[in-house]
Amino acid sequence: MKDILILLAHPKLEDSRINNALLEAAKTLPNVRVHDLYDMYPDFNIDVVYEQEILFGHEVVIWQHPFYWYSAPPILKQWIDLVLEYNWAYGPNAFALREKTILNALTAGGSREVYCAEGRNHYTVSEFLRPFEQTARLCGMNYLPPFSVMGANKIKGDQIRQCQEEYINLLKWLSTSEADVIAKDSCQFINDLDIVKKGGQS
């Protein structure tokens, strides 16, 4: 079973029903560690050595965040800028993150329909996430399609529970070696896959 690190970047977590629901579900699994960056570093003074030690000890990394202005909240960019050092995360002598699996888990107020060439945002979520994809690729990591909860502000009741179930299914699947073989372009969102939507065996 692979160990999973959820790097949480949400500046107003107390106001997010969906993110709290996802985290509540994730914390039920023994191999999942939730690391809240805003709680840990309210002054943005990130402990690089500590963060690198945590990263090194997990095979799967999830950047969990709201989709702010087509990207992520600023602490995640600060984390990437400081923690992913040359010749540790990337460069000719960098092997710390090679072959680890990574993806974004995001919540967005907009629906799927507004994130496409014909929609008012003109681009897909994956296209907006290209800097994260290239960061992962530079570090030799296996970047997967994002887990995305779209229209998050309007989701209630059974829909929230469905999101929790899908997140649990995803985390369980990522705990196995099977998740390494998914092609990045095989789906728009990883929660479109049956193994995530329904659980069980792929």
C-alpha cells in the first residue's frame, strides 16, 4: 500500500463544505496524511527541509485546493517555488521525486460547461493546470488528470456524499500500483473513470 500525502492549500477552509467533506473522507484511510499548508505556515515562512522530508516519504502526492483565478491559492505557489529545489526536485542530480505520482484535487464554482473552447472561460481545466503538469514532469513525476468537483457552491446532500465516495475510491486506487499506468489524456477528470466513480476493480 502506497502512502499518500495531501498537500492542502485553502485559505478559508472553515467556509468550504466540499473541501471539508473530502478531507473528512480522506482521513478515514490509514495511509493518507493531510498536510494543511495555511495552518502550518500562516506567515508563508515555509520550512523547506521539513517539507522535503515529508515529500520524500510518500509515493503519492495530491495538491488539494480551490480553483482560484484559474490556478491555486498563493501558498501553493510559494511551496513550489521554495521546496522543489534545483538538484533535489529537478536537475541532473535530482532523484528525490522520480516516479512518484501526483495530481491536483480541486473545487471550482463554475460548471464543466464554462471550461471549454465554447464556454466563457475558453479553456479546459487541464489547460489552466499546465504549469502544474510541467512542474511534475520536470521533477520526473507521474502527473495524472485532476480530481475535480465542479459547480461546488451548489452541491448539497447526496451529491456531497457522492464526492466523498469518489475521493475515497480514488485514494484507495492510488494506493495500488495500477494507478501508475493511466494515460494523462484518457479522461478530462480522473473522477470520470469508472474505478473512481464506482469503486471496485478496474
